[in-house]
Amino acid sequence: GREVAEPGALPRSTRASLICVAVSPNGEVYSGHEDGCIVHWCMDSYRCLGVVFQHSDTLWAMSFLAGSADPLLVVGCGDGAVLLLRGTHRTTITDPRLGPSPQGGSTGGNAWAIARFSCKGRLLGHQASVQCLYCSAVAAVGSVGEWICSGSEDTKICVWRRDRHGPSLSSTGVRFPSSPDLTLEGHTDTVNSLCLLARPPPPSSGGGAGPVGGGGGGG
């Protein structure tokens, strides 16, 4: 099995380059690494809490999609996949070096609940590494639209929107199609950054998401 880090130390097998960072809606910090590991961090003591997920390729981008009650961690990978992860269960570690936990506890507040993540979906649309992500929950007509946008070394931008007929990720009903709803082409080099602009609704509409913009290495 995967080597597990003791609190305060990064395991030897996970000392690969740190590539990306994501912060959960409740303030928990996770880092993605060149060797495919996701590491959970205690920001009060700046110590490692442990490895919570392992992929087979480099993790280039991570972002939380917080539109549902149980947020997704979206990960862009070196093999071109976009992974949808959820915390499946939590284990508790206690160490006075970690400082107070936001969950508190009966051991002086130093009991940390660590989520272990599992893959609940895999979005396919790129032929090269996914370099950036933008995830958003945007108010739409009568509901909330959940969007995942990805930019890649293949020069494309892919856009997915929650689909009630897509793969079921959990009892919360968050579903996305396995192939993108929209693929944008026109860049001549890697797309390294993305944003999704919310636009004011026209008089006859309930509103929605605006255009997707990407920044490429070559335009």
C-alpha cells in the first residue's frame, strides 16, 4: 500500500515537486504533486496530515466545486483526464504538534479528522495534460448550474455542465457527462489559465453563465 505520512512529515515517496494547491469550502488545504499524490495540510502548524489520494500521473490543477452540499475536488491530470473526487470517509489522528483542530475534540482540540478521497467520475475530452481548471456554481433559471472548465496542453478548452442523465457521483445527484458539452478551439499553444464570466441576465431571461476565456502560451 501507499506509504502514509506521520503527522508533521511528508513521506519519502511524496517528496516530488508540488504543482498545485486547492482550498476546500471549509478552509482545508490540499496540495497536488508531480508523483500523483494529494496531500492534506494543517495550516496552523504547517505540517502534513497525510496523503489522501494517489493518481498514476502528475496532478497539474485542482479546484473545489462547491455548488453541492458535498463538494467535489476536481483534478486535472497529466494523462489528459479530469478526475472528480469525493471524501469517502474520515480517519482521526491526534498529535499535539498539529495544534488545535477546527473540528475540536476531547483531546484538547488536537484531534484532526482526515478525509480519504476516491474517484467518482472521470471526464474525457483532452489529448494532452490538463494544465488549468475553473469550477463554478452559477445561478441559472430556477436552479444552480455547476460548471467545470479545463484548459490543456492540446490547446483546447473543454466545458462540462451538470447533467441529470450523466454518471451518478453520489446520493446528492451531482452528475456530469463523460464527454464535454462544449470544446473551444483556436489557441496555438497550451492553455494555462481560465475564467468563467457571469453576465447580467437579459430582460427576458433568468440569467446564466457568460463566456469562457482562456490564456494560452502562444495566443
